[in-house]
Amino acid sequence: MTTRIFKKTILLQIFIFLSLIILAILEESLVQNEEVPLNFSIIEGIVFLFIIVLLPFMWYFLYKLKPIGKRLFIFYLILGAISYFVISDDSYVLTSLTPFLEFGENALILLDGVILAFLFFTDVKENFK
């Protein structure tokens, strides 16, 4: 029973992530705003790209209950915490889709905590040994 809920949580996280990507594309195409220069450094770009490449593998291995999925998830959380402090967010423009994007980001963070609790505090942790 717990394993089934865990897998549905993984699928919900994937769905919300893909929905956020679609919303970001819609926001960029529908809302005509002024051009804001992006000030990404090389380090920020590498961390962002590495997280994006890591996500599908992490989700797959977590869903299949492989031990490497747990390690990838912990690594993802550490990279996410580092990127939160390293990546600057100077170019923030408010649009009509901003509340939805903020809600989605917060939901993803909440689901990260739920997955972390599943991995360490439920009987799902036995499947990752």
C-alpha cells in the first residue's frame, strides 16, 4: 500500500514539473514583456543543466525502487539547495501566471519532502536496500 502511494507521489511530481515547463513556455509566449537580460554565470548554467539531466534518471530509478534512485535523490536535494543559494534571481517579472508558477514550485518542494519522508521513515525504505 505504501509503495503504491510512493509511486503515485513520484508521478505527481513529474506531472507538476512538466506542467510548470508548459506554464513557463505559455507565460513567455502569451505575455509580451520587456526584455530582461539574463545574467547566468557558467557555474549557474552547469548546475541547472546537471539538475535537468539528473531528473529523468532519478525519477525512473525511484519509481522502479532501485537503490541508486535513493542516492540520486539525495544528490538532487543537495544540488537543489546549493543552486537555491548560488543562482541569482534578479530578473523577476510579475505576470498573470506568476501565482501558478509559484504554487507549482512550492508543490515540488513539498513533494521532495514527502518523498524524503517515504525514503527514510516508511516501509518503502526496505525496497531500496
